Amino acid sequence: MTALVIAEHDNAHVKGATLNTVTAAAQAGGEVHVLIAGHNAAAAAEAAGKIAGVAKVLHADAPGFEHGLAENVAAQVVALAGSYSHIVFPATAAGKNVAPRVAALLDVAQVSDIIKVQGPDTFDRPIYAGNAIATVQSSDKVKVITVRTTGFDPAAASGGSAAIEKVNAAADAGLSSFVGAEIAKNDRPELTAAKIIVSGGRAMGSSEKFNEVLTPLADKLGAALGASRAAVDAGYAPNDWQVGQTGKIVAPQLYIAAGISGAIQHLAGMKDSKVIVAINKDPEAPIFSVADYGLEADLFTAVPELVKALG
């Protein structure tokens, strides 16, 4: 058995989610190959070849892959699928855009968001916002899988020496085109890759208070800023800060939740964090049920005091 990991990259670097996906693929399919579908992406292919545990890198280079258009990447994956028992994607926005197309074109079921590999055809995945775990067995010849990256340790980014093989690029499907991108500039760590996250909830009251109270703490800790869905919906924080089932799934070393009550959908996105600290003046807040450390206090008093204590 051989698994093909569809790498997420920017044509120069392989993104962190790919490393976790390689770990999952190795457990599921034995030998691991990585596909770099990009344009002028030799640097990304080289980086993929250095990932520990990767046996081969397939490099498909064409202008139609430059921006990762789902239709074009899916066509490339399908062209290669006959050689693989497992086709594995990170369960990121990009992975979840391509994987269903591949599964449909191959006429197989997709196994989504796996957090554990029980065997080559059997996987665990969370359901009901993580309140139950389903064990799914697939009888399809080719398993199309998306991986919840927080469920697997990342493979080492160096130490490997995989051969890089150029493959014929699939033709541009002509079904979509790249128009432009508005990239939010952020000096902080990317939310899903951050080791420390400071998140705020609806109790922050306004975007001004959100920044005034939480930014100094995040600065002291070198942390990323996150938010609950309620805070995002209220306009206190941008959409790409949202943590939760309908936002980003995170598992940092330290997660500080200030003024977040802990709705089920938010807990689904952060309860795998190694250490959870909750600050909330409501002693009945559900966030305390998953917190390692809970402080029943007014966040507008407690957070500045914490910042002061950190020096």
C-alpha cells in the first residue's frame, strides 16, 4: 500500500499542515508519496523531499496550479490516483475544497476529518461537535481522506531525502480562474500553527476593548489572537481569528480564553489544546469544564493584572 499526500504550499514552502498529514498517511498507507502541484514550485518540491518519512515527491508544474485552483488540482490527483491505496489531504480550507471533487470523480466515499488511524481501512473521526467519536470503515479500493491536523504530530521537516519525480501536468480544466486575493497582514503567528493563543469572547464588549485588553497579553506571550464566533459575529474581531467548529481547529501548547462562555462549537475547535486557561466571571460557564486552570474573575481586571505580573 502507498499513500499520496496532497501538499499544501505556496510554491516556495510547504505549509505546516502537510507535516501532520504525512504522519497520518504513514499510519494508514505504509509508504508515503507527496504531490506538489504548483507553478515554478521547485523550492516547495525540494522542501517536501526533506520531510522525514516521505519516499517520493511527485512534482507537477503548470501555470494552472499556481493558485491551487481546486478543479485543476483535482484533475491532477485523479490522473495519479490509480497507483495509490490512500489519497490524503489536510482538513484545511484548501484540502476540503479539493478532496470532495477527487472523491466524486473517483466515485468513492470520502472519510473526513480523521483524528486516529485504527487500520488501513478504519479511522476515527469526531461527530456532534466532538462530543462523540465515530469509527468509520471504508471498503473503497481508494480511500480519499482528510486529516484533522491537531490529531497527529507533525513529521520532521528535515532529515528526509526523497527522490523528486516530475510528472505530466494535467491540462487546465478551464472551469475557474484566479482573480485576486486580499491577504490580511499579521505580524503574529498564524492561528493554526501558533504555540500560544489568546482568545476573547462576546464579553469583550467592543473591538476597541478587545484590542486594548488582549493585545498586550498576546504581545507579552508572543501569542496569536483568536476569538469566539460570538465575538466575530459582533464585529469585535476579524473572521480569520475565529476558533471553533465553523472557524479554525487549533491545539496550541497554551490556550487562554478570556470572556468566552464555552459554547459547544467553540470547545470543538480548541479542547485538544495542551493547557487551557479560562478567565470568566460566570462560575457556571461551560469553558471551566475543559479548562486546566480556571479563574473566576472580571477579565477587565484580571488580564491587565496578568500582563503586569508578566513584567
